[in-house]
Amino acid sequence: MLEIRNIAKTFGTTPVLSNVSLQCKGGETLSVLGKSGCGKTTLLKIISGLMTPDAGTIAHNGNDLSHTPVEQRGIVYLSQEPLLFPHMTAAENISFGMRMRHRSKDEVAGATNDMLRALGLEDHGRKLPQALSGGQKQRVAFGRALLVEPKVLLLDEPFGSLDAGTREEMQQFYLHLTKTYGFAALFVTHDVKEALVTGTTFARMESGELTLFEDLDAFVNDPNGDVAKERLFWINLK
């Protein structure tokens, strides 16, 4: 279980995160809904180790990770851009983490082929990233992340640059991955529907403060939340 306690971060004199605490178990996705600039990305970068908090602790299964180097945390951060190596094929991108861990060639080849099939990319393994669609690139990024067997996935609006149809397809694909691999995940988004589709637990972030909800009903019926605001928009549009 990922457990965050009282994380705080200030840039200059501007507070960005204010005593943020949360828990996320294996097999769960905590969807964090919030507008751009509310602190979502800063929170993910702190959890991954890419940024240092001013206060607070980060732990997984009771082990304090607050001072653990990025590469030893077992946490993978996926951003809006897939960030594939342009000179490597899809298969080489997927296998990169395993190869850096000096696994045997047979083990790497077997795991990579299995992952390509799981991703529905078995016919695309030899293609370079520029020959892949946006959705295919994101699948490759997911495959690369999963082959290193992460404890936690941090997803920073990973489908935000995709068209509506591909985005919906990738949301369903993500749900398939969560059932198959059982990782704990934080999924941050500014899209109400995406939060509802991908999440098993829910939170709202505003001005660096995180509000956790007991269940889906509480999240949907939060009078100050974006779900209620969007519902009101459609009612008033009639």
C-alpha cells in the first residue's frame, strides 16, 4: 500500500501543496480530479522522487521511501507524452527497463513478446515510434512501465493529448491493465468523465489541498465538485 502523509511544498513564497495525505492499495486507482495548476503534477513528482517535499513522508507497505533514490522506489511516472526513444523500435522501448537490469536475452525476449501480445501490438514490435499512432505509443509506454514490475504507477493525464475516440479506447485499455497486473495507481486528470471511468477511489485537488471521498456517491454528489458543476451546466443548457 502506498501511504502519503502531510506532504507540503512551497515554490518561493507560493504554497503548492498543503499537508496532502492519501492511501492507495494494490489493485486500486485513486483518481485525482483537479484543474491545471492545482498541484497534481507536483504531487506525483514528489511521490516518484523527482522532486523533494518541504515536509511529509512517502511509504510503501510500511517502508519509508522519502529518501530513497528514484530508481530504487519501484514507482513509475507516466506523463501526457509517451517519451519513447525515437531510435528504438516498439519492442526495444518496451524491453528497455529489463535490459538495463541485465536480464538474460531469452528472458527479455519472452517477456517482451508476451507484453506486445497483451498490448495488442504483436504486429508492431519492429516499428519505430514515428510509425505508431498516438494510442499505440501510449500502449508502448505502458508496456515499458509494466515490464519493470512497478509497485505503483503514477499517471499524469496520460491520455490528454489523444483524440476523443482514442482516449476512450485507452481508458478501457487501462482498466484491463489494472485487472491484469493489480498495481496501485494514482491517476490525475482534469476530465470529469475520465476520473469516473478510471477510478476505484476518488479525490479532488484544489489550490494544493486534497479532499478524499468515502465512495463514488460522495464524490459525485460533492456540491463543490466538478461533477456537480458539469451536471448543472447540462441542466441549464436545456
